[in-house]
Amino acid sequence: MVACTIDSIPSRKLKTSSPRQNDGISRKKLQGGVNQWSVRNQNDRPTILWNPPVSEQHLDTKVPRLLVIDDNPGITEIIETIASEPGFAVRCVNDYREIRNAYREFNPQLIFLDLDLGLDEDMDLSERGHDGLSVFKFLQEKNCQSRIVLVSGMDKEKRQTTKKLGREMKLNVIGSIPKPFAIEKIEALLMQLKREFTATDY
């Protein structure tokens, strides 16, 4: 069992806004739609991360794949930046209607799932109010074997209840991360999972 809330690591709380305004993380859009990510390290030197759009990536089956589902683009950009450094292939979804295709096309080993996907005014009424449980039902239908980490601003009790429900649905919910989250905890979790994925030779 993976300990997703790594309490032994010092926390640096991160406001859930654009990554360009937090912790030295910045993005530059290059020609052809390629993102150039820049993250400043402890020596205040930028580390450049290249992350082409998923449609242009030739997915290596040995590279672990992370699907990030959150209606806040700022959150998905931050997690994408953090996950790219240890070598995850990342796909982000901000619209509930894109989840099914993204899951089928990307076939992730790991999913970061927001429990509250919000309301969009341009959605049909039948599509509004989707939450993590709606995604659980879809993943259950697909016999999903991916590891799932819940990322939510809900209190600990609600996160634990949702995690238990996911496990009762035979989903591999390995833990939860509260918002606002600490960058160091997500980094540590992803590094741990990367080692495990590499050991199992995905």
C-alpha cells in the first residue's frame, strides 16, 4: 500500500492558481504548440522541462502514464510540471466530457482525480454536477486497474469515505491529497510510484 499523504516531508503550501505565479514555475509556449516548462531549483537555476502535446507524443510503454483530472487548469498545469521531471508522460483533462476519450487513448497507470469537477454553463443540464463518483462509475465499467489518487479540497473524513467507496467498487484507490497541497509531497509520491512502475516494467 502506498502512503500518499507523506506527512514526514516538510510542507510548502501551494496556492491553487496558475503555476506561473507559484514557486518559480513558468511555462513558455513554443512554435508548434510545444510547452517549455521552467522550474527553479534550490540554487535559483532554471530546470527546463519539455512536454509536447499528447497527440504528438509517441508513448513509450516503459514510461509510466499519469492522467490528471481536475476542472482547474492551474492545478493540472502544476501537477503536469511536477510529474514531468521524474519522467511521467502526462495527460490533463479539465472537461468532464473529455475523460472517456482521454482514458481510452492514454491508458494511464496512474490517475490523479479531483472529487469536485464543478459546473460549466455551456453543459447540458444532464451533464452538470459531475464529481469523482461519476468518474468512479466509468472506471468501474472499464475494469480500470490504474492506481488512483484523490486530490480534493474536501475534509479528511469525506476523502476517506470516498476512498473507501472506490475500493468497494474494486478500484485501486491508493490514497488522497488535500488541497492546497505541498509540492514536496507530490514530488515524493511520484518518485516513489515511478520506482515501483519501473520495477514492474510497465
